[in-house]
Amino acid sequence: MAALGTETVRVSTKVFERVAYRESPDGWLAVVRTVPTDLAALHPGPNALTLVCESVEKPGNLGAMLRTADAVGADAVVAAQPITDWGNPNIVRASKGTVFAVPVAAADSADVLKWARAASMRVVAATPDTDTLFTDVDYTGPTAIAVGSEKHGLSAAWLDSADVKVRIPMSGLANSLNVATSAAIILYEALRQRQAQV
């Protein structure tokens, strides 16, 4: 690290355990700049793929969605009506650091919807309350995939404004999946379709 121009400081085990956020840390800590979250600073390309997470409460879920967004090459992840902030240590940990690689933003839902419309994105809302399967929708153009909170799903603002609502088929007793799992399934369908075009 020092060879790359990064200042390093060695501390005793006792001091390290005191400053570490969690038990059994990996043996190093880093101090980094705050993640920029200004929605206006995001400039999606002509065929952008964006994940919108409305009112997602659990930092672990946001972190997992960031990892998936990174894996599929999504252009950004936007927290609409955010409950936790992108600098939360649990998001950083669950994202495996991709919070510093994938562009992120946070804003209220009305502003995020305006931003998506200004970028000519098709808004795809994930909800169990539709007959349209997620595989029956075209994700090859500029797309914003919206998922909602763990408890309530997407708000009426997103459902009413969506160009299309999609569901993931469920054959068991539960009527919904974990939000990070749902986002991953839909994002990978978008990736599959986009790769099939190449």
C-alpha cells in the first residue's frame, strides 16, 4: 500500500480491536472518502441499466444488490426514499467494496422518477401483484428496474408510474422473495437479453 502512495499506520492488536467495527476483522482497516450520492451527478448512457431500491431497510440487502449490480455491469444503483445511507459499514461490508465502484445515488422517489424519465428509461416495477412474468419484458433498452422495501414492496408512486409491472413466479407457500434475491433474478434476465443482442 505504501508503494502506491497510501499512508499506512500499524497499531497494536488491542488498539485494532478497539477501532474495528466488527468481531473477527480481516486485519486491516481503511479510511476512505465518503461515497458521492448526488442524483444529479449520475449521467446514464444511452442504454443504461439502473437498479432503483425504494425504502430498502436492511444494509445487508443493499450491499448484496450492489454486488449483483456490479456483476451484471449495471450503470448505477439508486436509493429512492432511502432509509439507510450508502456509507453504512454494513453496506460497505455486504457489498464487498463495490459501493466504491458502482455509481450510487440517493433521493426521494419523485426526483428519482423524474431523473429516470429525463434519461428516457423504461421503468420496470417488481411486484407480486401482476400477471406479467419478468421474463416476458424487454430490458434491452434504457431501463430502470425498481424493487421495494422488504415489508411493503414498492409504493403506489412507483407502481402507478411504471411502464410495466413484473413478477417472479412463486410455487411455494410464500408470495415473495428476499428483495436482494428478486433484484438479482431480474438483473440477470436483463443481462441475458442484452448479451443475446451482441
